[in-house]
Amino acid sequence: MNKDEVLKRAQHRSPYQMDEMEQDILQKGCRLGILFGLIVCLVLMGIKSAAGLPFSDVYSVYCFIMSGLYLYRWLRLKNRRDLAVTFLWGTVALVLCISYIVRIF
């Protein structure tokens, strides 16, 4: 792409539309956030397990977040794999949430 094509594309895009660099940064930030969230969930699960408390609530929140992430991806890209992963994460999240509620009552 030459300079004129880049300039033309930049002028025709919406002011709220991200360019490729911004999209890449957002995607890497989401990956890092998901990894950090998983580490925090594992630490909290370890603490709750050591204290003899049920810990499935912590992991169910993480699973709900992942389900929402893949649901959004499916809504935007219409990829069947993303829909299947959405249902998988959602099912795991529901099972963990229900098991936590049953254990505390």
C-alpha cells in the first residue's frame, strides 16, 4: 500500500473505528487480562481450598467471562467454533455456579 492509499483509507473510516495497531493492542491487552484473571482465580481457589471453603464460585466467574468473550466473537464473526466454545464455557460456568450454590446451602 502506498502513502495515498493509506491516507484515503484513514479519511474514509469512522472516527470511532480503530486502526490495525489499536486493534492489535486491544487484542493483546485482552489476552493479558484473561491470563492475569486466570492466575488470580487459581490463587483464590487455592486459598479457599486451604481454608476448607468451596471454591467453584471463583472459577465460575472466570468461565462466565470467557463465555461472554467468545459470545461476542461469535456475534461479530459468525464462526461456528466460537459458538461451540461459548456453549462449552457457559455450561461449565453454570455447572460450577450451581454446585457452589448447592454446597453453601
